[in-house]
Amino acid sequence: MKPAPQSVVIDGAPAHGRYAGRIGSIDWSPLQPRPGWLWRRLHHKRWHYVGLGNEQLFIGVAIVDVGWACSAFAYLFDRRRRRLLADWHQDGLPGLQAGLADAPLAGANAWFRGVGAQLSLRHEMPDLLRLRVATRALYVEAELDLHGMAPPLLAIGPIAGGLAHATQKTSALPVRGWAEADGQRFELGDAWAAVDASNGLLARDTAWRWASAHRPDVGFNLQQGYFGDQENVLWLDGQPIALGAARFEHDAAQPLAPWRVRTDDGLLDLVFTPEGARAADKNLGFAASRYVQPVGSFAGEVKPGPLASARQVRGLLGVTEQHQSRW
């Protein structure tokens, strides 16, 4: 993949492509012609998501701004007991209760303040992201180390019914810190984290299937849906490799049954075995969201190239997701 550009917009047009490396900001204001204020308000969607885990647990945290509303969630899944120890979510008003800077990594500043809850993901020196969650159900204090990380993915692409989307995704980041839920304290020093910073001018109806899993030797990100194959990437020993179109084979009515995920270039073929899931189903009439995110492990084969030998993968912690939104 080519090095990341300085801007997601070049000469007034989106710089469509898949790149390796950081970008300072995802800023759509240089687009020509620039969409009107009301259209931007209704179609501009931004979110920061962090997934981190180890042999004992998986934690998922997201802060989302959909232009006319905002939301956040945080959960902790106990892998040994195979159940959620904490599952918190709340909606709010953007600007008043939440804010997301356009910087995905360096300079990142995402926050949510709600009833009995404060969440934030902020970049701090020397080069780390500090994740804080304080809710009645879950507390997290964690540092995600960006120094020496594998080159992150930057994907930019067109959106049917919208305009353009960009996402910056990391692979395995070292973690320091702790979490508390259900009266228990968990140390996170052996956990690995991945960050998803996404920012786009999207369609009102958006749907996707997603899979993500990361550790230092192997990690990947796959999406099938609104963004095509733009964000499909495999990391092997810290090197990002672009992947072809993703195929998800699973029973949508039974998300805890095994999933098969693979790419049409033959570089990735894995079976996902769920251990449990977080799900949410909201329907306000004018807006709706249906979401399930199973937690589990992947096993199978990956390859750095069509003629390369396959590498066996076992016990790779990660998530899958099926998501439909009217926003």
C-alpha cells in the first residue's frame, strides 16, 4: 500500500485509496463543491471505537457523533464465564454531551459526558492514547501505546447515497492499566488493543458486516457492506497487506453459531467461534439501529501473497459484527 497522504481531500476531491501510515486529520471541508450545511449535518458521521482484550476479557468502547445526535457504549465481556459483566450505553446531544476531533490518532480527542457517566479517548505525550471510562457498571483506566506500532490502515472511498468515507485503523497496540466491573478488578498489562477512527459523509441507510482481531504477529480488519473492500487489510509481523473483497458466511439469526470469514484473493480463510455477544436494537421511527457484536476467537489460514505458504492461525481473539443503521 502507498504511504498515507497529507489530506483526505486533494484538489477538491476525495483521495480514494488504501494507504499505510497515519494521517493528521480527516477533514472534508476542502471538498469542491462543498455540500450545504444541512446536508452535512444530516450525513456527517464520526466515531472512535476501541477494542482490547486478553485471555480473560474483552472490552469494547465507542463514542459516536451522527450529526444530530450522539451516543456511547462500553462493555466488558468475561471470556472465562462467557458473559457480560458490564454493558452500558447512553444517547445525548452532540456538542453538549459529546465531541470528536477530526484527528484519528495524534491529536485525538473524543469525549462523552452523560448521566452518571464520563468517557474519553485522548492523545497524550509522548505518544499514547488514554482511555477513560467511568460509569456505574464499568471503570477503565488504560494507556494505549502508539510508539513503535505497525503502520495503521488509512482507507478513503466513495459512498453510494452519501459522498465519501475515511477510516484509520490500527493493529495490536500494547496496553497498560486496569478495569473494574461487577466488583472485580482486572489488570490489562497483557492485553492488546485496536483503534477504529472513522469519519465520513454517509448515506441515511447504512449496513455492514465486520471482523477484527489483533495480536503482534497477526491481525486483520474486514468489512462487507457500505464501504466495499476499501478497509480490508491483513497485518503479518507488523506489515500491512491489502486484501480483496470479504465474504461472511454465517446465520444472521444465530450470531453465536460459527462464522466463516474469507477474502476472494485467497489470502485469508478463518473460522470464528463466538463465546458471547453484545447486542442493541433501537427503533425511534425516524432513526433505528440494530447491532450485534460477538466476541470470540479465529482459527484458520492467512498468507502474505497468492504464491506464499499459508500461516496457521489459532486462538486469535477478536470480534465480528452485523450492523444496520438508519441515521
